[in-house]
Amino acid sequence: MEKQYCSYYQARVLKEKTWFVVGMFRNEDHVAFERTMDGRPEILEFFVPESQETEFLWLMQALQKRGYVLGLEKLKNRFAEG
């Protein structure tokens, strides 16, 4: 059976709004799992199921417009093999 991984994003957030961004995703069931990067609290990483990617990107765009998210980048999932 082939392993499936979520899409992986990293976002740089306004430090004083980190709590708001985290809270928003904890309130939105199954859109994304988020956590801060070790030693870099201004960087959040997001694991996004393929079925939720459109909603995730919509929410991130809204947060960017408010100035809470300063940058967003889709990267290779750092937990994927190879």
C-alpha cells in the first residue's frame, strides 16, 4: 500500500498574532494540523490533507490580507521518505 502524505506548508507569522492563527486552525476541524518550528516560534508548519487544500489556502489568504501571515510557502513534506 502506498503511503500518502499531506501537503506541507510553512508560514511566517506576525509574532503577536501567532495565538490567533493557531486558534483559527484549531477551530476549523480537519483543515490543517499546525505547529511551531522548533526554535523558530515565528514559523508555523502546516500539514494539509489534499481534500482541504482549497479551504486552507483561502484561510491563509484572508490572514495575509490582515497582516497576520507574512509569508507562505509550499514545500516538500519534510517527513516524506526520499
